[in-house]
Amino acid sequence: MNPGQAAEIATAVATKIAPESTAAMRSLVSKMLGHNVGADVAETVGSQLPGELSVAFRKEWLEQTAKMYGTEGKVAGQANAAVDALPTFEVFERSPMLDAVSQTTSTGRGIGLYQDMLSMKPSDFSGKILDVGSGSWQQLAYDARRAGMNVSVTSVDPRFGLPLVRDLADAGQNVTQRLIGRLYPEQGTIAATADKLPFADNTFDKTVAMFSTSRYRTGMKQIFDDLSEMHRVTKPGGEVRIYPIWEEHVDRFRTASRALNFRSSFKPDIPTLRPDFEAGRPAGVIDEMMTLHK
């Protein structure tokens, strides 16, 4: 985003929420862009405004950025630089404009990918589902709501407990999606880790973990602790589905599942749908999907 584009957004924001502040906002934005395109822009401008107006500015900055760039499919390169700035966690309802942004920034980690990677049928999306390591975007909960599915999805991710700026600093994920997910969270979004799930026993019909704990928590104790908690919160007769499990870790998952009286099955060599997902897989390693039956 260049100074001209940022000034254009600042003008649109000011016109919407405080017309008398247009010149001041343009000046502040231009100054900040002179040495830092990142988090200081919206924070500095917002700090010059009264409390309620500051919140309105941050919200409107996101809306106007989406309006000018997102719906044209240019979010990844242009809107990210603007919306990675918002430093506060304010909750509003998602808007049609933000829904439009999601269509141009989707990672593909939605219901279709859950169906493919976790071998889930449409009928599996029912009852109460726990999504462990959902990511800030909460894609499963978001897509299920938009599709009108009769399912309650609870999204759990430790990111929800991070300060917003720290969460957005992870350049490995789409900034716009994470920002929208944090500012406009789905219902049932909770900050927690897989080994300390804040739910009563036998709460969920299904528990899923995709591209999350099984990639980063691969020590024997970590696997046991995570599976133990997933086992505890899943109802009798329910299932836990996890993907990916790299071949070298399969025996550890089997050992942990036996200790927990889980009946486990593995589906090897799941086809990876997107090249960027392949980047995290060691060369020559086969990944598997694990289903645990309680």
C-alpha cells in the first residue's frame, strides 16, 4: 500500500465517521507511512481521537480497505498492509463487506478440506463439533454458519489469547483473515490449548484437529496429553479425527490411543490439495489421518 492509497482510505474513513477530521487523518496516515507501514498507522491515528471515535475509526478503516481492495480480489497484497495495523480487540457483527473479503482471501481450509482430509461426509457435520487448533480465522465454524448447517462448532486456538498485534505478526498466515477472525469472532470461540480444554467431560459429538497439534506437538507426552483431553471432552460413541500424522509419529499416536482405550484407525497417504500445505511435510514422508472411536 502506498501513501496515496492509504490517504484515499483515510479520506473515506474520515468522511464516514468525522468529516471535520479528514485533513488531520490524511496527514497522520501519510506521516506514519513515511517510516512504518505496519501496526503504527491505525494505532497512531486512533490515539488522536476520543475513545468511541477511535474504535469507530479502527472498524471503518477495515471496512473501507475491504471496500476499495478486497472485493476486487486484491486483498493479499494491498489490504494486508493496512489492516494488520489494528491494535485492539473490539467485537462487532460480521458484515456483508467482510464476507466479500473472505471470498478473496480464503485459504481453502474450509468445509471442503475438512471433508477431504478428515474423510467427513456432509452428514458428519451435525451435533456439536470441537475444532482444536482452528486458527484465528475459525474457517470451519464460519463456513458452517454461512452454509446454514445444523451444527454447533466450537473453535479452540491459543492465538485467541494473544495480544492482537502479536497474533498478526505471524507472517506465515494471511493477515486479513486473522484480523477479521479476531475482530469478528464466531460464536463459541475460545482461547485454549489442546492439552487443557476448558470443557466438561462428554461434551462434543466429534472432535477434529486439522493442520494443528499433530504437526507441532509430536513428543510422546504431548501426544498423550492432547489425546487424553480430546478423549475426555468427546461423548461416548463419538469420534476424534486428526490430520496430518506423519509416518514417523504413527506409532506414538497408536500407543497413546491404546493407553486411553481409544479404538484407532489410520488412513494413509491422504492426497494434499494445495502445494503450500506440502511445504510443511518432510521430504518422502507419508502423512496419515487418524480416527479415534470412543
